[in-house]
Amino acid sequence: MARVPVPESQKKAQAAAAKTGAAASKKAAAKAEDFTAKRRLYMKKAVAHAKAHKAEAKRVKAMRATALKEGNFFAEPGAKVAFVVRIRGINDVAPKPRKILQLLRLRQIHNGVFVALNKATINMLRRVEAFIAWGYPSESVVRKLVYKRGYLNLKGNRIPISENEVVQEALEKKTKGQVICMEDLVHELFTCGPNFSQVAHAFWPFQLTTPHGGLKYKNSHFVEGGDYGNRETLINQFIERML
């Protein structure tokens, strides 16, 4: 029996399908290769940041030991970054403190933001000290905040940082390619790097929960047994209670 010839329309359909399949396979292979290259870059940057932080801690430790050995005083390096949490609501807020809280983006109770410390920002924090708790976060606490409570402002939308591509889309152009992954965010916020302002303002204000165990007395300063004011490094325990 003679073979029935394949219709011309079917031949064209089969050729088109083969062409589409080959293009899709090529695109998938390129995407996989790009993903692998990006992942290697992210790992490389994370290792570099970890080494830099370790080297800085080692340098400070060596300077402290040298000062002790020579019988001198060692002035600890001043904090460059503070994490500020609003602990009081909107009642009885004078116009100036209200405006400062708006400038700090602390519009709701239990909102938190990172602030670079300088003369201007320290004066602002002092003016609204009765409404906030603040201090100097450690690297581990900064990392927990970014990974657990980090949301970026992408075109006015609150987007969770579910993958490094979200960071890359939000900050690659603004930072000229220097901030493209989660560990870049942690590094900039912890060290107050050159791109701190862009990174801090790219974050949506951190929405924290009521502290486990509650607050003691919001109307008293921390040094008096209350809650508001500068806690210095003790802010780390306070933040962990609110994660």
C-alpha cells in the first residue's frame, strides 16, 4: 500500500513547532547560565563582605589590645548607624515633633527605620526622643531585620524581598551596580556605606510587632527604668523581642 503523503499544512506546523522548541530550549539554557553566573556573583559578594567585617573587628581588637598593653585609653569607634522605633502613638504630639517623625518616616507606632548618625539627625532624634526607642544595631540584628521584615518600595508598591532579583531591580541603577543582592543591603546598612541613603530610603518602614513581654513605662527614659530614648547596644534585645 502506498504511503499517504503528509499534508503541506502539517509539514509547516511541524517545522514551526520544531523551530519554537529549539528557540525555547536555547532561551532556557541561556537563562540557566545567567542564573548560575548571578548566584556565583552573589556568593562572592557575601564572602567579601564577611571578610571585610571580620577584618574590621580584628583591627579594632588589635588596637584595643595595643592601648591596654601601653597603658593608654582606647576610644571605641563611634556608631555610624542607628535603628529607630516609634513606641508612642499620635496623641499629644506637638507640631514640630510630628513633622520630625514624618521626616523620619515614623508615621505609625512600632514602625522602624535606619538612620545615619550625624549632627543633624542626632538633634532630630533628641527632639522626638519621648516618642522613640533607638540604639546601635549589631550585624546579626540588621540581617534579621532585612531577611524577616524587609520590604522594598518598588514604584510605590510594598514588595517583599523574596529573591535577589527584587533588590537588583530596585537598586542596581540607583547605586550604579554596587547593590544587587541581600548581603549588599546588610553591608550598606551596617557599615553606613556610600549607598546608605539610597538603600535606607528604598526600604519600606519596618513594621514590627508589640514587644514580647510588653513595655515597662513609655513615659520614662530608658536610663530611668522606662522605654523611650537611646538604648545604645541594648536596642538589639529590644528589636529581637519585636521580630
